[in-house]
Amino acid sequence: MRLYYRFCRLGCQIFYLLLGKGRVFGTERVPKTGGVILACNHQSFFDPVLATLALPRECDYMARDTLFRNALFRRLIESLNAFPVRRGETDTAAIKETLRRLKAGRLITVFPEGTRTLDGRIGPLQPGAAALAKKAKVPIIPVVIEGAFEAWPRHHVLPRPGTISVRYGTPIIPAEHPEMNAAALMREVARQLRELQTRERSRRGLPALQYADNELDRA
């Protein structure tokens, strides 16, 4: 891990503990080496940092292309291993870059919902991350971030103190499920994400968020 990356992460860890009273569960489920995709729910601007803050390896981030328009911010996030993807369309360049990094043994963080939640619930997931995991033959790990929506919802410019936690789910290895296409794999990701979210909310004494019975079918 680069000293620069380690220094930036330390600053974020301090921020996470002070502002978010942060807790992390299940880091042992994330391989310490080799290509991996983290498939995370999306609650706040801070999610890319939250999803990887406790992992003992450098991580890469698929980020929407509009974040790269400001030259200074682009240099910052590129220095922290982010690369752009165009939302709402097939971005061949982003697909190739993701596969290149996975085959080089990198860990890629993605947000299959495509945008931040409006109400804290996990929205429909796009199957692209699962398709990439199948092609690169790497595990995909569901990751739930809970409490970030209350601390930094999309309609707030700045964050506020809150209680934030991160839970890592069971790795889904495409090679062990050859009968499952990308959509089926992503339904399993969605199932785990909602189960992890319910478990974390229960730990805090909060009610489970409600989902329609057919919402998994739209993942």
C-alpha cells in the first residue's frame, strides 16, 4: 500500500470514527489479494471511502464521469485509484479498464444502483457488476453501508454527525454457480444486501425497511 494512500485513508478513518461513530463487520470475508468486486448500496457521497476504509489493501473505484470534470478533483480521485464510467449507457472503455484492473489483481468498488438512495432503501441493481465478475472470474462481495443516508443524504450539501456501519457479505463466486447468468447473480447480491441491512438495523434496534415482494425480480 502506498504511503500516500495510507495517509489519506488514516485521515478518513479519523473522520469516520469522530463523525460517524463507525463500526465495520465481516472484513475477513474480503480476500487480501487477487481480483475482487465489492458491490455496495449507495447512501451518500462518502460511500466509496466507507466501503473500503477498513480493508488492508489499496482499492479502486468506479465513479461516474461527471466527477472528473473539475481538474483538481479529478487529480485527487485518480490519485486514489478512481476511474470514470458513463451512467445510463454501455461504456466500453470503462468495461475494459475494469477487466484490466481485475486481471491485475485489483479490488474494484462499484455501486450497482447507479445513484444514491432517496429514502435509505436499496434500489434495483444493474447486472453489469455481476457480468464483469463472471468474465474476470473473480468473487463479488455484497457490502451494506447503513446510517450514511441519515448522516449525509443526497439533498444535504454537508454531512452531519450520525452512526454509520459497514457490513461485508458472503463472497459470491461465479465459477461455483455456472447455471446463474449475470441477472441471477445480481439477484443474489440484492438478497444479501437487504438481509445485511436488516441485520444491521436490528442490531441498532431499528425496524427493517420494507420492500415489495417483486423487487428482487427487478434486480
